[in-house]
Amino acid sequence: MKPTSEQQRNRLVSELLKDLSEDNLAIFAGAGLSAPAGFVSWSELLRPIAEELELEVERETDLVALAQYHCNSNLANRGKLNQLLINELSDEAEITANHKILAKLPVSTYWTTNYDKLIEKALTEAGKIPDTKHRIKQLSFTKRGRDAVVYKMHGDIDHPDEAVLTKDDYENYHVRMQPFINALSGDLVSKTFLFLGFSFTDPNLDYILSRVRVAYSTDQRQHYCIQRVVVAEADEEQADTEYRERKQELFIQDLLRFGIKTILVSDYSEITEILRKLEWAYRRKTIFLSGAAHEYGRWAPSEAENFIYSLAKDIAALDFRIVSGFGLGVGSSVITGVLEHVYMSGKRLDSDQLILRPFPQSEIGSRSISEVWHEYRTDMISYSGIAIFLFGNKLKNDEVVLSDGLIKEYEIAKANDLLLLPVGATEYATREIYSTLIKEGYFDSFEFPAKARKYIDQLGDVNADLSTIKNSVIDLLKSLK
């Protein structure tokens, strides 16, 4: 089989983005998601067990049975299995790029068969609060302020004696852990799942998927998984490769019974590329509006303020979310514009329309105010995919100078790969940024639609009036959508 086409991958990103925006996307993480962090595979984990039983782990396909054989030969004592989990999975591992991307996205539901803490660690490092569930009693409690629920259906490394490992554990699961089965069944009905690093050989998940399929027949929700296409292994006979390819093809067809569509990649690194596309598509729905103005050049304050208000209102009307640091001479007009759109639309103002981050003005503690401001700006900009810059001046020693704060925000936005849209026609620091990007060929290297070029040129037109400038920004954003 061939890897999925670029067009199909883009369609996947588009579909996932819809569910992500509505908080309907859930992640199911298998062992493959944690493997790049350095954790051993299941077969390597059980290698000492296989050797003790005088078996070869490479020849074993049912590793759950292998774990059970060990318990049988030790009169149901699984102490060694528990110790293996502690030895191999308790170490502090670096979270992977995939974990980092997922943690940044507004995913509120994670399911995993892994025992490690990589998902929780990634969420915590992203400034989020995970609510972990690995015992039945935890299902009835809610951690205050949680951002995501992490269901660890096979247990947690801190409690290896409770981990689902052996055939006995799997056979008793539907009795002992019925509430987890009910919770996952409900999520499979109401949410779109993206399966990552999962082989679908887990009997518990197979049981749950079968229940959902029987209950909903042809009305199942669409889910997705990403798998690597079968490739020839070292010294493998062609006939064996072709056999595995045929088996993968049949397996993919079988997954369709459960409403799971497969995206094939030629290398696992392509999963990261797909997730980055999803992250970028999501971030591009949020605009960081950077501006500072003690004066407005050739325009009267009332004209300029009305321009900023009208621009913010029209951007909000395009369903973009706006992030603003409440810049001098700009922030209040941004707020008024967004509020006007929200209330006229009969909506309620929340973080889906506007994120405001007024800068702290006094130095508290041992850290300098400049250091605090830099982190503040970095955090603000991390929400966004597009940055728009307006004006850029301030008063210093009774003299109007370029705004170093706006320039710093530009540098952070550029370092974080935001799409940069300086409205050079508003002059000051924004003019310098616009001119720099023109010289660097930035607007030629970025994949703008062909019709967008004229709007980019208009952003720097020194003779343009404010109405033309605003329309150019709005038309440019429309072309990007």
C-alpha cells in the first residue's frame, strides 16, 4: 500500500480542526506515542520474562499470554512484572514533539493504555492542569480548574500492582473496570478520536469498539488513526513483505467497521508533520494584534482610534479570536471593536473572541520587570498564528521614539513562526518591520494565495487612507481563510 496523499492529509487536518474548535476531539494514545521518548517496547520489556520461561520473545505474538505464563509459573506472584514496570517506566523521560504539540492544542480528553506520565507531564509544562483517572473511584471526582482529563485505562506506573498486564487482568476487566468501559463507550459515541501509536491489538478496546458498533450500526461517529505503511525489513523475503502488506490492507478495511479511517505515513516523523499542520491551522484562527501609539502621524487621534476600533470589529466578524496586550493608544479601541461585534451578534464575551493581557507595571520580587514582560509577551503570542502590527511609537524624555516593545513582540512572533502582517502604512516601528520583511523577500517566500499580493502591497502604501488600509487587512485575512 502507498502512503496517504497530501490532499487526504489536508482533508484530515480540516476535519480534525472542526472537532478541535468545538471541543469534540479526543486522543487515544498507544505505546507507539511514548516509544520516541526512550521507553522500551512491550517485547523488550518482557524479554527477561521470556528468557526465564525459556522462550524467544521475537517469536511470541501474544505478549499478554507471555505475562500470564510468568504468573502461572510463579503461583500468581507478579512481583517481577511489577518491578520491570518500575525499572523501565519510572525514569524521567523527555516528552516528545508529538506530546508537546498535543498539549498546546485545546484537547480536553485523553485515553491511553500507557502507564507512563508523559501526557500529564506535557500538559503540565504547557501550563495546563491534568485530571488523571486510573482507578474507578477517581471517576466520580473532578480536579478543580482542570484543563484535560487523562484516562489511563490500564493503570499508572505509580501503582504497578494494579496495572493491567496478564490474561487474568484482561479477562476480568469488563467486570472490575466496567465504569471505564462505560466512560470510553460514551466518548466514542460523542467525540471524534484520533488514535496515535496504537496497534489495535488490545482486547479491551476491541470489546468496547464492538459494543459501540453493534449499538450504532451504520450511524457510528467517524474516527481516525495514523499508521506507518508496511516496508520491507532487513533481509526479509519479498513474499513475506507482500504478505504483511496484504494483511495491513485487510486490517485497514476491518477498522472501517468501527468507523475508523486510516491515514498511512511512510515514516513516523510524518505524524509530527500532520500534528504541526493541525496546530498551525488552529493557531491561525487567533490573531495577535500588536500596537502602541502616543501619536498617530498624519491622522487625528479620533480618526485613528475609529480605524483601530473598526478593524478589530471586522476581524472579530471573520470569526478570528484576538489576543492583545492592551497597548498604549490601541488597546481600548481593540476592546471596543470586539465588544461591539460580540454584543451585536447576541453572543457572550469569552476567551473564544478576545484574550486581554494588560502588562504588569510594577516590579515585584527578585525578577526584573523587563524579564517578566518578555515572558508575558512570549506567552501571549503563543496563542496565535497571525500577528498584525500597527503604528509603534511611544514618548520617551518628551520625545516620540519607536516602540521597542512592539519591535520585541515582532521578534518573538517571528521566532515562533507566526504569519507576520505589519501595516507599514501606519508608519513608525511598523514601517521599519514592513520594509525589513520586503527586503528579506518574506512575502514572496511565504505561501500566500496569488490574489493576496496586492493587499500586501497596499499595507505599505504611504498614500492610502485609513479606510483603504482597513479593507486591505480584512481582504488579506479573507484570502488566507
